[in-house]
Amino acid sequence: MRASPLPSIAPGPLLAVDTPSMLFRAFYALPNSIVGPDGQPVNALLGAANLIVREVERYEPRAVVLCFGPDAAHYRTELYPSYHADREELPDDLSPQWADARAFFEAFGWTVASHDSLEADDLLGTYARLEAEAGGRALLLTGDRDMYQCANGRVSVLYVRTGRQGAEEVGPDEVRERYGIGPAQVPDFIALRGDPSDGIPGAKGVGEKTAAELLRRHGSLEAVLDSAMREQRPKLRAALLDAREELLAFKEIATLRDAGVERPPDRPTDWSAAAGAAGERGMDRLAERLVDR
């Protein structure tokens, strides 16, 4: 009698991480009195590792990719010079941790990917698309709601909020519930409503409700602008007509670009090596947690 084949085990999702977001969040959440053997702060690396490990334990991904890129893509600042203009410089205590991030996270068996001209967001979006096209599932760990545009049946955003234990999983239904529009309309929504964190002002006098209402009625920013002359509200009509080209530029800024990367192979987390890397940096409690895995 022929033995029945063992059931195949579905691979876990790909976890792609907005690493700058995690490092900045951890740097400001934890005190810089957390130092390594050399007396230098390791708070950002420790906090980011804890954030990522929590989701690795929760979702058991087939691979983890940590994404880096410049703070502002060149083409975005060319479209709108004030894009990211108010972002702060890298703090002195964060700079050496940033430089050590690749070696530290690669010790976990995680892939570290960077791009010279596109931002970490663009890398996340590209990895998500590649994973979905291959029939897999992708999770995007970030504190940036711009990434909601990637949500679909195979891609979820793990949105990290201050004061929350673990990330909130956001799919297409959650995007519609939160904004009243679909994920594909998020760049149009950002262009109309604006995004203060990115220095994008949006259309004058247009908030979330009006932006969503316009997009539900017309479908896209381009259709909203083409119909602006027939808008019955005088101030809104003027705001749309006067800022047409600027609003189109805002949408292009908010739309993710293909980063030209390849889908990563399966690569499980190396808990033993991760514990060693944490121990070398004086992160004793994290090392103990990892070695016990």
C-alpha cells in the first residue's frame, strides 16, 4: 500500500520592514542611557529589533527584508522642493547605530536592502508586488500610512502606532473603513488632503472627508480635476482649478515607484546568531530571549 504524501506546508509571508521608520521610532521611545560595552547608545537598534522580532514570532515569515533608502527621492524633491524639507537631520546618537544596522540585522539572517535614489517605501512596495505576483503573501511593517496603497488580498500593512503593543494589521477593508476609499486611491487622497509629515499641503481647504467624497464621486484625482469647473462649492472649485498641476505632482510624489529588486529566497531567522549579535552590543535581555527560541 502506497503511503499517502505528507501534506505540504504553506510557506509563511514575506516580511518587509521600513527600517528607518523603526529606528527613528525606537530612538525616541527608548532612553539613550541604554548603551553597549563601548558606552555608546544602542537604544534604536534594541528597540527596532524588538519591534521586528515581535512580528517575526507572530507571523513566522519565510524571509525578512529590511529596507533602507534616502530620506527624500531626488525626483520627488524636483517635483516639489518642500517635500521632506522639515525632516530633521540624523541625531548624533542615532548616526553610529544607523551605520551598524546592516551588520546587526544581517546577523539575524535577515536581508538588508537599500537603494541609492528611491526611498525605503518604494522598496517595500516593490517587494510586496513581487511577492503577490508569485502567489505569496507580504506584510509591510511601517509607521507610514502612505503604504496603505499597497493593501490587497495578498498584502497587508503592519502599522506601528505609538503606545501600542504590536502592529495593527491593515488590509483593504480597514483602509476603506478608515478613509472611505480603496487602497489604489490612497495617492489621490494624499494629494487632495495633504500630508504634513511629508511637507505636502494638499488642496486648500480640503480635509479627509472632502477628499474621500470627491474620490468616491469621481474615482481619481484626474477625474476630480477634470470635473472641477462643475463643482458647486465656489471655494473648492477655485482650490482645485488654481492648483491643478501642483496636485498632480503631489499624486506622483505619493505614488510608489518600482525599485528594480528581486524577490528574496526563503531565509529563516537565525536565532542563535541573533543572540550573539545582541550580546556583543550589550543587549543582554534580548540575547537571552533570542537564545531561548
